[in-house]
Amino acid sequence: MLSARDALTFGLHPLLVTSPRQCTVKPTSSELDFYALCSEINDLNWTCLLPLELFCRILDLLPTRDLVRASLVCRRWRAIALNTPTLWTHVAIIVDYKRKREDLWAPALDVLLSRSCGLPLSLFLWVIDTAEPGTIPAAESAVAMLIKMHLHRIRSLYLMIPGSEPHSYWYWDDVLRSPAPALERFSLASLEDNVTYLGESFLGCCSPRLHELHLEGNEIYDEFPVLESVKKLNYLTISCVDAELAAIAACMPNLQDLILPNWACWGVEEQYEPATGAARFDQELDLRISTGLPKTLAESYFTRPKSICYASTESFEEVLLPIFECGDISSLDIRWTTYVTGFHTASI
């Protein structure tokens, strides 16, 4: 339970009510003047004239931090904010232990999540870890367990979590092994590229509504049945190799949109040969690829692209001439940009 002082630290404590004292003591003249001034200010406050639906819509557009602050302005604003659970179904918070007392993060997040009164949630959580290597920060563990408690009703989840000491962060593994029956969009980013939170029991093997997945620093080498429903994948790792593409093709048969920002761009393209077998995608795909591989080699992996956004080290002519020679193209939209790396991007 948060103390009054701690709650004020996080901006979660209600303001004191400035109304005449409910007692038999007669107010002083200065108090009466103060109450009259408050009443005059309220009469001039244009927000009091707004319909409730419009005012709630304005509050709904605020980020989490500003919504909390708005709920502290006056009794009316606070009553509207706390009595409208839909305002609290989108929560974005950066857990930075350097800025606040670390023991307050879990209680504060618990307050925010409870205000949605059990409605489906959209949660953005970025954990900035400051623990010593090999230690287990109790405050971070409490935050992780809180996420696990609400995971059953989360529709959209963005997690950026530590990854330097996997044995110290077992609680995040525990969260990601829990069923997520309502989850539709999931972004998982590890702060270290050499650590993955994916395993055989990823999402408790129960996430039937998951259709959009963003992975950064987490590699797919095995087949996960829980990913069968995924239609859009943003796969950002150090270097995407054939074994990973084969696993993606096997466990995501319904994939329609694929983003590969770092496909073999670390000077290993000489190891590649045209794709055959498991690493090949035969379904129609919308592709966004950044790679050092030749375009003809890249096309051997994806035989039926619906659209391509392609970044490569090839010249303008090498990419476009084969396209213009194709007779079944009905429309062409090209946006060409040269970066300092020498890469060229064409959206086709």
C-alpha cells in the first residue's frame, strides 16, 4: 500500500478538497474570501462547460503521465478520470530505478492497471535496469509478477527488458511462459542481443489471437506452435540466417507481412546459395528487406512477393532493369533514397 507521501511522489494521490469545513466552527472572513475566489475560478473554467463525452475524449488522447497529472487538477477532473475505466486501458510507463525509489514502481503500476477495472489492456513497458550483474532486483521482479497477473487480459504488449544476465532474470521467463489468450500484438525487445527469452513454452503455448509479432534480440531457431496465427512479423536480430528463416516458415504458415531489417548484412553473403527446402517461403508476402544479398538470391527465398521494399548494395540499374523486363507488372511506385552507408531503398 502506498503511503500518502509516496503516492504524491508518483502523482497518484488525490488533491485535498477545498470546500468549507464540515463542522460547527464558523469560517473566518479570509476563508470565505478564499472559497468565493475558488467558486469564481470554477465559473470561468471553460472545461466545466464541455459535455462529459467530449472531455473524456480529450483525456483519452493524453499519454499516461499527463493523464495522471490531469486527474490531480481538481475534484471534477479526478472524478471523471477515475470513474471512466476506458481511459486507463492504454498504459505506457518507463521503469527507471535511477529516477525514483525502486520500491514504488510495482505499487504505482498496480494502481494504474487496477483503474481499468478488468477491461482489455494495451501496455507499453520499458524497464531500465540498474542492478549489479548477478543480482536479482526485488522491485523489478515485483513488476514482472504484476504483468503476469494481468497477462490474461492484455491485447497489446510492448516489453523492453534486460537481457545481460539471463539467470538473474528468471521472472521475465516466467512471465513469457504464461498463457496470453487475449494477446493480439506483441513486441519483445531484449537489451542484449545475445539473450533470448523464447522457449518451448513461449506464451504458455496459448495465444490463439496473436497476429502481429515484433522481435528484437530474440532469435527463432525452433518451431513454436503458438505462432501459427501470426500474420505480421518484424524480425530484428544481428543477422538472420537460413536456420531462422526455416523455423519462421515452419511455425508461421499464415504469415502475410515480413520485415527483415538486418538480413545477412554482416559480410557473410558469400556463404549463401539460392534457397531450397525449408528456408523457402511459397506464400504471398508483403516484404520489407534490408540486406547485403543480391536481389536474385533474395528472391529465391520469397517466390510470391505481393510488394517489396528492398534495401541493398546493388546499383540502381541492377535492381530496376529486371523489374522493367517483367511483363505482368500493373503498377510501380518507387521511392529511392541513398544513405551514408551506400544502401539504396526502393519501394515497389
